[in-house]
Amino acid sequence: PVQLNPRALAKQDIISLLQGGVSSSRVGEIVKDRGLKFSPTAQDVSEIRSEGGNDDLIVAIQTATPHP
């Protein structure tokens, strides 16, 4: 079984980074590096976009390996 990266991001982690002024591009790099703790839904994507997530970040989220 795939081990969950202990540094994988939850949706709230992504939103907190964006709200804290981290660029969407940088957050995308972090997602690619660490993976996700959740399987993103359309609602999650919408919330992340509303916090400033750009297309590159959304693609990174949608292609990251989710670990529910």
C-alpha cells in the first residue's frame, strides 16, 4: 500500500496558504511534492478558486494522488 506523506495537504491547508499570501503557483508546487489528504470534489475546487487558486493549481490538485 502507498504510504501517506505526513506532509500531504488537506483542503484547509491549501486555503490557508492562499489566504496567507503564498502564490497559487507555489501552492501548486507544494501539492505536487506532498500530495493530498483528500479527494477533491467540484465544491472543493470552487472554494480553492474563490481563494485565488489559478488554473495551474487546480490542475495540480486534480492530478495529485489523493489519500482519503
